[in-house]
Amino acid sequence: MTMMMKQWYTRATATMALVTLQFHRPSFSRLSQQRLTMTSNTTNYGDDLNAIFNHKRMLRTQVKKVLKAIEPSLRSQQDHDIQNIILGAPWFKSSLRLCAYISCSALREVDTSKLLSEILKGPASGGKKLYVPRVEDKNSHMRMLNISPIDDLVVNSMDILEPAPVDSDGNAPEDVMQANDPVDLFLLPGLAFDRSGRRLGRGGGYYDTFLENYQDLAKTRNWKQPLLVALSYSEQILEEGVIPITPSDVPIDALVSPEGVIPISTAAFNRVSQVLASSSIASVLQPHNSSSIDSRPSSPVDAVYPFIPS
């Protein structure tokens, strides 16, 4: 992990700056509120990685219980809202090369089926190219492979859809790490998130390992870094400091919840503010410190920007 990233982790616990444009917190269920009360005081770990890993395991168990308690109709409505927000967003429409997860209902991940269908429309989607994950082993090794039709997917040993070793034409699919052009956008899953960019995964380290490798590749090739956007139910957005982090945890740039887009990094703020560029409100969309050494605000901003059609 780079020194710049470590500095960002240190800053991520700073006092929150507040932008008052359509600010609100999601309505948590009573069970979710109880979980936050139980865990909100576990912020300082120092160098005790065992304490961090133990707390992450406890937090995963609690979040899974909350997700399981969401009524199917509410979950379906949130799926619908989140996907519509993304489909209408200029930063999605302008992205030509995307990496996205294939949602698994059993894991209670935010549904991505509508998004994948839109991306795979070919010319009708603006010529978008899609890469999806394939788990190669149990040692955090994951690849992102290109698919064209949805038929290129098979069910793996964990009952999760992933790309087949060869596509429908009998050819090995393109690995995004071997592609000649950069990825514009990653759509990421997770168990829990906060507004400073922290993401709690399922413990395998697959996404953090892959994202760090891809960011290193983009830097080596002098490419623009992709935008890392996580999809989240309202109940998955936790208070600041609840999610512990280690140097190997890769922060996200933005969150999309049913309430709207929550930009976190400078790159995300720039994308969102393009929509409001002609408005007098655009001036308040800048991060607290746009000169941040790693292109992130020195104090993450706790704000939600509602869906604004382009």
C-alpha cells in the first residue's frame, strides 16, 4: 500500500464537513439502529490487526442479519431505485468500458441484472464493453473477463454466475488486465459502507486485491484511474468509524443508494458536479480540499445528491 493511501486512511477519521444540499441520512430499521449502537465505539485499533479482523467478522455477522430481515418488497424497490439512478447518470452513460459484479440473490447483493442487460445491448448502449468477475482460486485471485451475450456465463461451485473459460464462439474471453484500453467505471458489491469511502467485503479479499492490482496497472500505463462506485441498500450505510480498515482495504469513490449518489472522492465530485455545472449550486460541490495528495477530500463530505436526469 502506498504512503499516499495510508495518509488518506489517517485522514478518513477526521471531522466531517457538511454540504447542505439535500442532506439526509437513510431511514434505518430498528434492528439496524441497534447494530450501529453496539458497534459505533470501536474506532481505534492502532496496529492490532487481529482486533480489526475480529471486529470485521463480528460486523459481517450483524450486517448479514440486517440484510436478511429486509422485507422482499422493500429490497425489490431499492434494487429498482438504485439501478434507475445509475442508468440515468451521465457518468454511467459516458462510460465505455465497465467492470461490474453479477448479483447473487442468495447473498442479498443489490441487483445488477437491469444494468448488465443495458450494458450488453451493444451499439444500442453506446458501444459499452463489459467485464465481470471470475474467481480462480481461494487465494484472493480473481479476474475480470469480457462477456458479450449473457449466455457466456456459467454457475460456479458456489452457485454464483461467472464467465465460462471459453465464450460461445469457443474463444478465451479477454482479460481486462490484458486490455489495450482503460476501464472507466467499476460497479462494486459489499456488505457495508460509510461516507468516507470505507467498504466492508465478505472477507475473501478478492476485490481489494484485484482493485489494487488494476490501479497499479493504470498508473504504470499512465491511464486515468477508474471510478469505483459501490451499490448499497440504505441499511448497509453505517456511521463513520464503525467499519475498521487495514492498509490493504481499497476505498471507494462513491456510493449509490436508493436515496441518490453519495460522492466521496474528488473524481466523484467532479463527475456529479458536471450535471449541475450550469447551476449556482455547483460551487458547493467541491471537496473540502481539492488539492488532496491522493485526489480525495481531506475531510470526506457527508451528503447525498438525488438523481438528476441528464
